Amino acid sequence: MWRSILVFCLVMAAGSATAQTAAQQNAPFEAATVGEFLASCDKDVSQCDFKLRLALLNKLNSRDATSVCVKDAHSHEPVITWLKAHPETHAMATEDGIYAAYKSLYPCP
């Protein structure tokens, strides 16, 4: 529910109805695949960072979650770099690919 409210607020902040439609189609939080997500991140870094954090939280709340130990306050750059370096993730669902990156980059000891 909170996710829907937050997404709604972000869309409303975009401006006019035309801008809202364009923002929804190209926004990182609307990307269905990692490839689409990476393309949209080049256009909007702040929403990209938001989607990375949201995806991680969603995956960590799932039943079969694997812990990650993020040590950086700004982990979005390493995650984006990792996703770009792993084209095999580009067809994956966005949250699955993001979570794979976090698990690979930030395993817990």
C-alpha cells in the first residue's frame, strides 16, 4: 500500500498530464526488465536510486530472502555498474536483477 502511495506522489510531482504520462512510461520504477531499468536510469538518477532501494526492501521481505550486508550509504552506483557488466540480467524482471546484484556485491560474512 505504501509503495502505491509513494509511486502516486512521485507521478503527481511530475507536472502536467502529458509530463506524467511520459514520466510513467520512462520512469525507473515502471521498468519491467533490468534492460529497461538501466535505460531509464540514464534519464532520472533520483528515481533510479529510489527503485533500487525499494526493490531491495521488497525482496528482503520475501519468504526465501537471502541477507545482504550493504556497507555503503550510496550503493546505487556499484549496483548499476554491476548490472551493466552482466548483460545476462537485462531480460530479468527488474527487482530480481537488482536483488541479484545486491546479493553478489554485498554478501554477508
